[in-house]
Amino acid sequence: MNEQRLKEFEVNYVSGLRDAVIAHPDDYDYTAPEVPVVVAKMMKAIRENANNVNYSSHGFRLTCKRLGIKHTKKAIIAYLRGD
């Protein structure tokens, strides 16, 4: 995966997930201050192509919207590879 794209995605994901947790607190089992820890775990899962990543969550949707990509696993992985 493209390290620059990974970092860009991660920065936007922290912001997007924090906004999503604030807007939809009942959809998440954690609070906004916990977002950086969650993002670190999720980025690890994405790098490992884990099956437990919810690519359709509010946080991913906001992140992808900000990056101008679809919020599907296929589109996210293509973006992270630099395709």
C-alpha cells in the first residue's frame, strides 16, 4: 500500500470518525476521545486486509466523502494502493 495515501486516509479517518461518533453516539461503543486508539486498530486491520472492518460505517462514509472516493472496501483499498 502507498504509505502517503495510508497517512492521508488515517488523518481524514480520525476526523471523520470523531465527527461520526459525535453525530451518532448510539451507533458506537466508544466516545470521541477514544477515536485515535480505535483508528490505530482499524488502520492495522486495513493493512492486514482483515474481514472485521465495517467499510460502510458513518466514519468511513465521512472519510471517503472527504477524500472523494466511494465508501466500499474495493474503492478504499484501490485508493490506499494508489491505483
